Amino acid sequence: MGQGMLSREIEIFRVVMTSGSATRAAKVLGLSQPAVSMSLRRLEEQAGISLFLRTGGKLQPTQEASVLFAEVQQHFVGMDVIEHRLRTLKQFGAGRVRIASFPGLGVGLLPRVLADLEQERERTLVSLQVMGSQDVRRGVLRGEMELGLVADDVPVSGLEHVLFARYFGVVALPAGHPLASSSVVTPRQVARYPFVALNPEDTVSLRLDAICRREGVQLRTAIESAYTISLCEMVRSGIGIAIVNPITAFDYRHAGLVFRPFSERLEFAARTIWPAGHTHSSFVRALLPAMRRRLAADMQTLRDEMPATPAGIELYSLDSAGD
């Protein structure tokens, strides 16, 4: 039996498995039910295994069929991706930009930046994927993404990279919280209340621990989480207060939370990464400065909505950041 014939048998097998019966598969495929049954028998003969138990005119998949189906599904998912890529190439040519970002920038900031770049988007199909920093790094290393945004503690060996920005923690509080009356919140004040924290191995969490040790205080941690978005949701649910990056704070300004500057400089940072030797497309060359402009505007809005703060307390810095 040739490879092309086997591919057809596998396709029919897949439709039988997904539809649940040879009769329904026949309707989907536009074949007769006997033709489907014959195809399944040919596949079993070729493979030398039994894929179905036939009882009372019904097909019952064997364990071998389930294992084969899992492999077949992976193949067809790959084919679906290729077909989608062909459709987008027909519509946009090579003008498709794939960007991946960790949630801190990907949930709020990047969508606002893409809105700012309306004219540039008319000529480009943008794919924005939001995932953990390590997954972003792996995607860029594999060449699946043209540009990635990651937290600054992610290894960047083998990649081109540049600092996007440093930004500094603010205290997230439920509206009406006693600390909302403060223009600046200190570690000692934070330690009075239940606290929701980033995971202890997170670089920012380690920096906060160092600050608290220096100040001689211990936080009353209630729950830990990987993302500041989750921390904001827990603050909103009344579990505790948190220290979050100001970009996420901007996203939650109208979600029943208030934000106050933290007296200590708790640094978050993000990097842009891209495949080694890769030349940026015109869209990405426009995107990078637009990201910095949007960050500056958002941080100014956030600062304007907080009480007047002492000089020297910054929300962000673009020092050493470049294209």
C-alpha cells in the first residue's frame, strides 16, 4: 500500500474517531458507510493491529486506536497551522509580524500601543501572543516570534536583546483602605496588613525581601502568585494588599483599586528579545519607540491620579533603553 493511500486511510480514521461512528464519518466525508468500514479494515491490515471492536454493528475503539488517534491529532493540528499560514500569506504576503509578551506588558500596554499604530497595522497582520517569559524566550529561540518581551530575569544567551524599561513598584489597595490616605506607603505600613505576593523565587520578590530585611519588617503573606495581574485580582477580592508594577496598576485604575507610591525603589524591568542576526521589519521599528511613548503617557496619567508625591520617587525609567 502506497504512502498516499495510507494517508487517506488515516484521514478517514481520524474522522471516525472525532465523529464517533462510521455512519456519521461517512456523511462528513461524502462516502458510503461500507467504504468507510473497508478503509478502516485496510488500515488495520496495514498496521497489523486491531483498532476497533465490532459489536452489534457498532465500532468500539481499542486502546491502540486511542494511542494512534493522539498521534494523528498532533499531525493534523500541524497541518491546520500550515493551512492558516497559507491563507494569511495570500491575504497579507510576508507582512505578518509575530510578537509574544509576558502578561505584565502583553495584557494592557501592548494592545494600547497597537491601537496607537493604526496606520501601520493596515499593512500588517499582527499576531500577539501572551505567555510566560520562559515560553516567550523559547518561541523566539525557535524562530517562531519576530519579537519577544520578557521579564529581566530571563536568560538571553543566544538572542539579541535590549532593555525596554525599568519601572518601580506601587502599592495596590482596595478603595477605602486606611493606607489610601497616605501619599507614600512604607514597608512598615505594608507589614500591618495581609499581603499577596509574587512567588518567592521571583526576582522582584527577592528584592522586596531584601528591602524588608533592611527595614526590619516581615510581611504577612497570605497568598503567592506568579503574575501581578493575579495580585490585583486578589486585592480587588479583599484578600490583601500588594506591591505591583505600575503598568499593571494602570490597567486596574478603574477596577475598584487605588494605588500609592512605595517609599522604596522596588525595581521591575523588561527586555525586548529577537532572534540573533534578525533584522527588524518596518512594523517592529515603529513599534519599539511607540511602546516607550505609550509607557511615558500611561505613567504620567497614573502619577496625576495619585496624591502629590515627594520629589525623587519615580514610576519608571527609560535610561539605557534603546532600539
